Amino acid sequence: QVQLVESGGGLVQAGGSLSLSCAASGSIFAINRMRWYRQAPGKQRELVAAITSGGSTYYADSVKGRFTISRDNAKNTVYLQINSLKPEDTAVYYCNAETVRRDYWGQGTQVTVSS
């Protein structure tokens, strides 16, 4: 079992920045990849960034150059730095942990960007 707890969401003006955190606990040795997804109202959940255990990263085209995913293995925490926020970034952001057996999800953290 893996438990994930996100934090760092909030209300911010367009052009601002936020840093999201995802703290993992439990069977963290089984995690292959960590991902951040987001889901806006009325839309499907979408993958925005991912990082492997080796540190390789992936970004959706819509967030490249603005989002940065990183991890601190000593703290078992993954971060998502979000810069130059846009109103269309408004969504619930979810942390995801991929293991061989299954994926695990956090409860989500709300990011709201005002114009």
C-alpha cells in the first residue's frame, strides 16, 4: 500500500506561482513513477507531468516551460512548481504513484487562478 498526501494548492492571480507537494508513505520502494494529473470542472483528468525513479521527466505540451516536477527521495516527496499561472490551469491537482500492481492516488488539491 502507498499513501499519498498533496498540499500547496490555493487561490492565486494569473501570472503567479504555486508549489504543490505530494508526500508518499507506505511501500514507497515499489513506486516506479510519480505523476501529477489535473481535472478541471467538466473535463477529463489529464496528465501534466511525470518523473521516474531515475529522475527522467515528462511534461504535457500545455505546461512545458511553466511547470517543473522534481522529487526529494530523502523526504519521499514529489513537487510540482507551477509558474506563470493561467486561468485555464484552474483544476484539482492529483498526485499519482505507479507500481507494478496498481496505481495509487492522493485526495487532490485545488488550484484556482483568477484573471
